[in-house]
Amino acid sequence: MPAAIVSRFKSLPRLNMLRTLTKVLPSRKPLVLLGEGSAVRLCHSMADQGFQRVLIVTDEILRSLGTVDPMVEAFKARGITCSVFDGVKPDPTFAVVDAGLAALRQLRGDAILVVGGGSAIDAGKVISLSAASGKTPLELVGVFKARQPGLPLFVVPSTSGTGSEVSVAAVISDSVTHVKSLVADPGVVPVAAALDPLVTRGMPPSVTAETGIDALTHALEGWMSVFADEQTDQYNRAAVRMILANLETACTEPGNLAARDAMALASHYAGLSLSTTFVGYVHAIAHQLGGRYGIPHGRANAMVLPHVLAFNLPSCADRFARLARELGLTAPGAPDAAAAQALLNRINDLLASVPVRRGGQQLKPEDFPGIIEDALKEAHGTYPVPRYMNEADVEQILRQIRAVT
Ligand SMILES: [Fe+2]
């Protein structure tokens, strides 16, 4: 029996266990503040709650751009002592988390405010959980290792795509091996998040496009997931609708705050679904391209997404057709096959219209066996995909990506 088929059958009990866990575990959701100025309002809300010593976790670029200045000023105005830790780098390492913990201890902080993208939010989550639990970041790797909430964590995302402000997970890398470790714990969910277009308008168009496609991928993989339910369908339908209507504008008009607002909310909605529906083969393959070739996550998703949608079409024609009808992409009476194709065409049109480089010439055929093995290992047993791939399916997708110029 082919390895992928064996892997599929072995994975079924684990998938059933995951489905049960998503239904019975308590899910925390952050309070969300929306709109222009919501980041500063969040700081005042923290003052109202009585916090006195706040560590701001961010990166050097955002600090040098002055993005955190209004928040520092707001804390000062309310008599809160704050310190800025700007040591976060992309794909944060355990060393970065340790440095953030040291800054928190020096401040004797009683809360954390993250201002940044997915990397900063992940670092802030693990700093928060380690500080409250007394466990080292390494001891927190795995599922539910802290068994208590983290230090109160507040988040201002600077990108619109990861949905990290709402998820129960954080990823930390080993600085030597570059192996990524997952910390999954309800205790990392922030108390509150501010989705402020005055913060996200600093994103360049390419980052806006790539992170937006990441959000679109979360929504579509959530829609295709066999764990999807009525609530996740509501979140993901709203996310796809808003991304189709606003991503191009957010890229071409960086100062369009209404488009920024919509993209932040779309990313958040797709993030709300993630804890139930997880992701699928797009992420499983994209993670390998990111790890081997340093391709940013959203761009890797953009390279893989059309091929996985086409692969899933035989299993998802009715689901794709329903989404196309609900989004008004096809006539109400159109047959499933035509309606489903209308959705895929619209997704491809969007990918072609935003500044994301999707050429895959850097993929090396000699790397394919390792990429295929690692992608299938990641997906099978964890991701509730609607149609299983074997090695040849993944290889065909890799060859299709490599042919894109
Ligand atoms: Fe993602």
C-alpha cells in the first residue's frame, strides 16, 4: 500500500480525537476594538483595568517608523510605566523569547502589549505564558503545557493576515537547527486586540498582498475543512467576501483606511475559524517552501493555493458552488460545476491582480522527495482535508509551481 494511503488510515483516530477536542475545549476569544485610533483606546482601556507596568513587544522597524510612539505616549499620559522590547525578528527564536522575558522581569511588568505582525505576536504569547507559569519557553512546547493563563496579553497587529491575535498557537524556532516548535495553549489567547488601520497602513503593498492572501488561504482551507460547521462557514464566507472586495484597493491605495479596516476584520474572522477548522495542504506544502527556500509565508500560500483548489474540486464542487452563489459570483441557477469554476476563476483573478511574486523557478527537483515527505507528514493526522493526496499528487503540484514564471 502506498505510504500516503497508510498514513491516511493511521491518521483517522488522531483526526477524530482532534475533532472532539475542538468541540469540548473552552475557547477563549479576545475582546476586539475596531477602527482608527483603536490602538490608543486599547492603551487607555489597559489603564482603566489597573495595569501599571507594561512591556511593549515589537520589532526594530516598527519602532524606528514611530508606530509604537502613540501607544507609549498614551501610557505616559495615564501614569503607566512602560518599556519597549524591540528585539523581535521574523520567525522568532527561543533566544528572542528569553530576551523578552529578561526585559519583562527587569520592568517587573504586569501586562504585555504586542505591536507587530505574526512573529511579534507569537513571541509575546510565549513570553506571557512563560512569565505566568514559571516554565521555560522550551518546557511550553507542545499542547496545553502551561495549565494556566499567561500574563495579561494585549495585541495590536501591524499586518492583516495571520489571525494570530485570536489563535491558541505560537511558533518558535530553534536558532541553530531552524526547526519550528509549536506552543498550543488556550492560555496564549490575548485579553484584547485592537485592529487599527492607522497601524496597518504602514505595510508596503507587497506585504499587504502576501498577508492578505494568507488570510484568504485560512478562509478557503477553513471552508474546505471537514471540520467546518455553521459558525466557521459564517466567519469564512465573510472573510472571503471582504478580501475579494478590498485586497486590491488596500494594495493600490495604501492610505485607504476603509480597505485596511475590512482586511483586518477579514483576517480576524478567518483566524476565528482556525481553531476549529485548522488548515490544509496549501499550508502543509507552503511551510516546506518557506523552510527550504525562505519564501515568505503568504507568498508561498499564493504559489500553492490555485493548485490545491483545483485538486480539491472533485470533492468540493458543491461547497465551492455554494460559496460562489452566496458571494454573487455566479447566477443563482447555475449548475455546481460552473458555479464552482466561477469561484476558482475569481480567486485566480485576484492572485493575478495583487503584487505577489508566484514564480517557482527556485524550487529544485532534487528537493522534491523531501518536500513531499514532510508535507504529507505535516498534513496527515492533523489537517482535516476533504481529499487525500499521495506522493504523485504533491509532486505534480510542485512541478506546476516551478513552471510558473
Ligand atoms: Fe497561514
